[in-house]
Amino acid sequence: MSESSVYRWHAGGLHLLDYCDLTDVAIAVADSWLVTEGTVLALDLHRQRFFGVANGLIDDLDRFWSTSIAAIPRTGDWFPRVELQLRGGAPLAVFRLRGAPELSRSVRLASHLGADPRTAPCIKGPDTAALLRIRSEAQANGAGEAVILSADGFVVEGAYSAIFWWRGDVLCAPSPELDRVGSVTARSVIALATALGTEVHFESIVPAELDGCEIWAVSSLHGIRIVTAWLDGPAPAELPGRLSAWRARLDRLRQPLT
């Protein structure tokens, strides 16, 4: 398999996908994760999230998953993706083997000030094109990630990340009443905080209320990134050493692919 290839699941195996006809294609659900030298963080949670939507929609879902996992090289850095596509209403399971892009430890944010672009806010996949659009708009303005706000102006999530912030020694996250994708990396960070005895608080806040707070953007690709700026928004802070310590703790939770 090449460093960037797309395969369809058919007759119990993976086959190169024919791109001759991509009309009337929608993504029902998708999932992706970082593989580094054959290790991954919380793969079981990615599987659970994907199966929560895809189960029952295609045959041999378990075999599709296990075959896709087996196809990932155990050396190098990879960012594979599984999808359940709907083509003319018919389901098709797709596996994308992709080399990991350049990773970073920091990011600049920008609030998305338009209407919420999401149509399925709790499912990863259906809004891929819309989220790419608002992130691209943020990047054109000098940021690396767009932050979605609720109708009341509360911080919900990034286009491709979950958002955390610190109030002293308390780790904070958006209220669970704000609809968003169940981030696997966010769940892992909260589980780690619980194990360490770190208090976790959920709240509804507008960006201005984060002035002077340490802010994190977390994702399966980059892990935990420190927010160094929020364009036309709050001025973030950073406690020296905290980011490195938590990135190392999260990295130690990685497990070999099986």
C-alpha cells in the first residue's frame, strides 16, 4: 500500500477505490487516529464511536475494521481514516491510508462568527466539508483552527479539535449541554485528570471570559496543543511546564496496534 491510498470494502477485502464517479456521495460517519511506530491512543474508543453509527449499515463491519487495522504499517507516522459513505443512498465502507501531516504543539484560534455550519453536531463525518471550509477561512486570516460558538456565543468546539482551559489548577471544558462530537482525545484527557486527582469543571462561557486562562486545543492528530493566540479574542496564558507534562502523560497511554 502507498503512503496515501483509498480502499473500498468489497467481498471481504480492501480494494483500490475507483474515483470515476463521486456524484451523490455523503459521509455518514468517519473516524481517524494517529499511529506512531505502531502505537495508538484509545483505539477502542475510536472503534466504539464509529460502530455507534455504522453498525448494522454494512455487512462484516467487524472484518472491515480488523482488516483496516491490519493494513496500517507498524513503522512511521500515519493518520488512517475509516468512513461509511452513502453513494446514491447505498452504503460503502472506505479505508484511507494516509501519512501523518506535520504535527505541532501550538495553535492560534479564531472564532467562527457565522452560523453554525454543522448539520450533525454529535457525529464525526457528515460535516467534514463544512468544517474544512470554516477552518480554511480561519487559516486565511492567520489562525490555525476555527472555534464554533453556540447561538448564545458560548465556546462549543473547534472545527477539528476539542477545547479545554485552565482556571488555576482546575481543568475546564464546555458544558455537556452544548452539542458536539464526543472527542476521544478529550475523553482521554479527562480520564487522565480524574486519575491524577485534578478537578474537572464544565461550564458555558464566551471567549472573552477566557482572558488570562491557559487554553488547550486537543485532537487525535496533534494531541494537546497550547493556544498561543485567539484572533480578536481573549489573550491566553501558559503555566510553564504544564503542557509538556500532560503531553508526556497522554503519550504514555498509547498502546500497540493489535
